[in-house]
Amino acid sequence: MKPAARLYVEAPLAPGAGVALTEGQAHYLRSVLRLEPGRRVLLFNGRDGEWLADLGELRKSGGVAVAVSQRRAQAPEPDLWLLFAPIKGDRIDTIAEKATELGAARLQPVMTRHTVVTRVNVERLQARAIEAAEQCERLTVPEIVEPRSLREALQGWPDGRRLFACAEAGPARPMAEVLAVGPRNAPSGLLVGPEGGFSPDELDLLRELAFVTAVGLGPRLLRADTAAIAALALWQALGGDGDRRPPQRIEN
């Protein structure tokens, strides 16, 4: 029988391991999907691969599932960070969702001079990322970090990690052209600015940093969320794991 749901859990996964389900997960399984104990689901925790599990009791306060067998082994994923200026409304949720689907390993909100949003609900973004990871069948959930200023985010940047700054104008080579001659799956970062663009002093800061490469996303002026999605898709296609085949599962 096909697994009825796929859930992210924190607990270790091993044969016979009992895994506690949260109140929200139990409600979803019991009241939305109408599942009964004994139904089979998929579990993953970002460390132990993907596991088939049998549902146990589902209560209002939570539930339990028992891991049966591994369906997919844990595999390396792209080491890609997305730095983005927060934007208003549900569009920031869209960034978290689509960045997860496109394989970003870390999401870093950065506060710039022209950023209008003053507060970021990190827990909400984390919830969106978990939902997207469950849906798109990746084996991990991206790390969502607390907002920082652009300057703080760039301080102590790791050696060997390149940062591609998406520029609206100026001397920037097309991103596809830059990525076509670079190594695949190298640790990287993408930086997308606010809807008002980077300020002159922020642009000066980026130009001074050797690890930053300014890239363009084409002749049209993109909204901030569209730019993030376009940059992620380009990086995965030309520099990440976009050339890999869909995962093979162990049939049980």
C-alpha cells in the first residue's frame, strides 16, 4: 500500500524505533487525512534517510509511529545558501517554500537600507520550509537563521564559498554565463536585494569583497521573490544538482 503521508520528525530513525508525532501532525493524520492506526507513512529527519513507518495511536495531544525499514539512504545535497531581503506579505513565505523545493540548504534574511519589513517570523518560515520539504521529497529541511544586517551577514564569510550577488544594473555578467564555466556543486551563496535595490554604499561594499561576483538575471526588472526563484533555478541547473536523476527508492 502506498504511504499515505510524508512527515519531518526530529527523532532518530532506525528499525523498530518509536517516533513521537506532534499535536499538529496527529491532527493532520487523524482529522484531515482520516488515517487509522496501522496505516503506513514516510518519515525523514535530515540525518537517517527516508523510512517507512506504521502509525500507532493518534490522540489530540500527539501520536506515535514505528519505523519499519529504510526506503532511501541519506545522500549529499547542494551546499547553497540564499541571502534575501525580506519582503511584505505572503511573498516571503513563497521564497521559503520555493527555495526549499529548489534545494537551498540555508535561508538568511538580510536587512538592507531599502528593506521595508522590520520583523521576520522565523518560526513561520521554518514551518513553510518543513511543509515544502515534505511535499518535494527532499531528505533535509533548510536551516532558517535569524535576520542580520547585510554587513553582518558578510562578515566572517567562509573561505571557499562564492557569493553571487544579483544586480539590477551595472557591470554584471549574465548569471548563466558565469555558472557555465564554474565548478558544479561548489559551496555557494546567492544574494537577492530588496525591491528598492541595494543602496550605493551597499553596492560599494559588495564590489570590495573578493568572494562576491555580481550577476544579472536578464533584461527584465524582476520582483524580489521572482529574482530569488530565478537565481536558485539557474544555480541548480548550471552549478548544482539539476543534472541528477530522480532518487531511487528501496522497495519493501
